[in-house]
Amino acid sequence: MKESVKLILKFLPIHSIVLFTLSGLLIYHLAGKGHKEGGSFCAKKALVLVIWGFVFASLYGHPTFALLTLALTLVVYTISKVIMETKNNGLKKLLLYMGMTVSLGTLACFKYPMLKSELPLMLQVKALGISYFTFKFLHVLIDTYRGRIKELDLLSFSAFIFFFPTFSAGPIDRYGRFKKDLKDTLPLTKEFVDEGVTRIIIGLFKKFIIADKTGVLISRLAPDILSASKPVLWLVLFLFSIKVYYDFSGYSDIAIGLGRLFRFKVPENFNKPYLKPNLVLFWQNWHMTLTSWLREYLFMPLGKLLMRSIGPNHPWFINSVCQLVTMAAVGIWHGSTMSFLIWGLYQGAGLALYRIYSDLLKKYGSEELLEWMNQSRLVYWAGAAVTFVFISIGWAFFMYRWNTAVRIVVRLF
């Protein structure tokens, strides 16, 4: 429970959740008074969000890293503005690469122990939220380069980066959607309050009652996992599937609920992924803001690059490479150990094989068979069961070191 309290404090930049949230809400909504309909975004509201987020990052991360995050925000903003204003395509591309290098380089230096140990001692601090705001930086850089973001101002961009409900654990928002909510002139309504409070309560219940209690049960079932019987190994993996879902989705619910209280419609992150009948649909509904980000900024560009390089006649190869690279990125984004990389490659291999299976089924299956499979509830739930088992096996690499996880998986069969 102590670890859970520490984790939930990701959302609390002051000692009390009630005091922090209510004071932030009061100041934020007072700052928005007098902001006229149809005008530009409210600078005072944005400034409140930046200050609240900076204090949060300082208290629950480290003041030094909060200052570094602010400096990075200024750097990325400046690069994005120059990209937006210059007519020189070569300079635009150079600046894009510079911004991406700074963002990804900082992520690597602070996230991965081998690189972090080489930093000066004053920088070897907790890098709160770096995995999330790095993707926000990259999104703004790339979309500015593509011409999708046509207006960018420092205060709204800084508020987007430092928005405290999503700063440390997502969901990963998009600048255009965030700024639209920031420009909202309507007062906080009972509907938003009810929805926000309800989501926060649901998130707390998921985290503290379901996820934490399931974690305790796992520890009691298998204190020494390598000596556990096969049925216990399966049970542990199935229980961990429950734990990790309610853990992640619980934090998302809390962030979404807090966002609602500020009249921000923070995007949803989970949509009953374990009830989906195949691996593709699972990943379209699990950590949705992360997977949609990676699809747009990694999977699709890589696929287009491979299509240009080797031609369109190798769809399975191209899809397999894209899936493996994308899911490997998901793995190393979650953690810095070999276990997370293997977990990502395992998921990528599963997605690649499912694409091959699906294509072969469409090519050789009769229309009657395909229609029956699409309409059959038995096929649907059988697919959901197989997908759940596949995902559950993979969680072994989330739970343990890779060599231990391999031994567990071997013992399952």
C-alpha cells in the first residue's frame, strides 16, 4: 500500500489532493473570468496551468529536472516556430531533426541507467513524466513540419506540456485538441464536476482495491515463482493481466477525471481491450493514446519508407518489419531493460503473424466461412480467449527479468 500511495502522489504536487485540486480549480476558473467568446486563448488560465505543473514536477520529480523540462519546452517551441515561419525546406528538415535529436537524446539520457550514470551528479535526478512529454514534443515538431499546426504560442504550448493531470502518466494528448479546450469560455458545470469526480473515484477503486489487492494475491500465491507449479504459473499470469489493466486504466481514469474538473476532455486510453477478439483490436484499445501516436509517427512513416525502398510487392515483410519496430519501441518506452524489449518484439511478432493469418484466411476461405466467422459469437469469444492467453504469457516479461521470464514461459507448456 505504501508503494501505491507513492505512485498516486504522481497526481499530487502538494501534500493534499483535495487542497491542491480545489485551489488549482478555483484559481484556474477565476483566471478565466472575463475571457470573451471567440477570443484567443486565456493567457491567465494557461499561466495557472504552467505554474501548477511546474510546482508538481518540482515536488514529485525534482526542481532541477523541472527547470530542465521548462528549458526543453522553450527550445522545442523556438525550433517549432522557426520551422513554421521559414520558407526554406532544407532548413525546416534540419531543424526538425535537431528538435527530435534533442528530445530523444534527453529521453535516452534520463531513462536508461547506462547513459544516466554518465550525467553530472546534479542531473542524476528523478525524470518525472519524461516518457510522456517527449512524445508531446515530437508530435508538435513533426506536425509543425508537416504544416498541420499553423499557430503556436508559448503559453498554450507550455500549458500543454505541464498540464499536471496528465504530466506524469498520460494519456498522451494532442496540441490542437488541448488548445481548443483551453480556449473554452464556458463555466464549470455540474455535468463536468459529476463526471470528473466519478472518474476519479473509479480510478482510485481500480488502483487501490482491484490492482493492489490482486498484486498482494500474486505475491502470496508465488513468493518463489520458479518453484511454482504449472497451474499456479498460469494463474499468476492471468492475475497479473488483471492487475496491470486496472493499474494503468486506473491512473488514466484519475487523470481524465481531474481533466474534466478543469473542463478538459482528456482523451480516453482504454476501451475494454481484453474483450477484443484479436491482437490488432486489442492494441487499438489498449493505451490508445500511445498506440495511436506510434501508428501515426512511426508505423505509417516507416511503412511508406519501406514501400518506396523495396516496392509494394512484399506486404507481409513490410508489415512485419513495421510491427516489430513499433512494438519494440513500445517495449523500450515502458522500460529500459532487455525484458521490455523482448516483450515488445513478442507483441510485434504476434501482430505480424496475425496479419499473415488474416490475409490467408481472406484469400483461401470461402465467402460462407468468412461470413460465419464474422457473425459467430463463438468465434468472437474464442478469439478473445486466445488473445487474452497470448497477452497474459507476454506479461511474464513485464514482471520478471528476461531469463526468469523465459524459464516461466517454457514451463507453461
